Amino acid sequence: MSSGQHRLQDVISQIGQDTVTDICLPGWLVDSPIKKFDPWTWTSYLELASGRFVRLHAVNYSGQVEVTIVDEIHEPPEWEGEEETLVVASLNHLFLMQESYRVTAIRWVTDEGSDPVRGVVKCIEFIFEGAQSLFVDPEWYFGLHLSGAGAYEKWILDRDETNWQEHLSKL
């Protein structure tokens, strides 16, 4: 298992040299008369054309998301000792309209709990060519809340706090 790239600027640089081919959500199959997929909403992945993944993980109910580059999708450490078998669902059809997109910009917010050197930010949005976007909000009770266009702006407008800072990286 690769420890991954954690420094946010390194992750942004890697994304800028690649294209996103899928948005993946790990989970497991529930054994019942009708097979059901039970998602693990604490972690999501952007699959890159290079074969690597951008791992997005909600950090321990802290309202922060850790963004790293990893070589493969692994079972979450929280599953250790469980009998679950990892399966992955594609969410591409919900957020992207074609097989591959280049990320043209990344917006993120930091606050006192963030640590961009470790890849930890308050929230993050990936803006794709063609005006598609994926907003990742770790403040959802069940892990990461993934949303599309307009969600970043709504998130900003819904905040009363002033102790955070917005960042933008155009790729």
C-alpha cells in the first residue's frame, strides 16, 4: 500500500498533469434477496487516466477533508477485522458527461483546523472543462457530501464564520 502524496500543492500538480476518468465510491455488497450496495461515504476517489487515484477522506468528524494521491483503492482501516468485501461504485454519470475530463481549477477553503501540508482542508471543489464540477463537503454527518455546480457558492453563502480563507488554483 502506497502512503500517497499528501502535500496539497503536490496533489494539485499531479491532477493538473492528468485527467479524471471516474468518480468512485467504495462500499460493500449487502447479502439479501436483492443484492444492495452499501456505500462507505467517508471516502471517495477521483480515478485518474494515469491509473492513480485522488483519495478524498473525511477526517474523524472534524469537518475537514484529507486529499491525497494513492496508487489504488483499499479497504478503509475502519473495516479491519470485518468480513466485508470491497466493491466500488462509479458516480461518473452523476457528475461528468463524458469519459474523461481535465480539471481546469481547484477551489478550497482552509481554517484553523486545516493543514494543507498534510493535504487537509475544510472543503474542496474540482472544476472540470465544460463547466462540470464536484464539490466535496466533509461536514455531512455521514462523511463526505458530494455535490455539483453551485454547491461551493452555496456553502460559502451559508457560513457566518470569518475565520477561514478561500484559495484557487487554476490548472
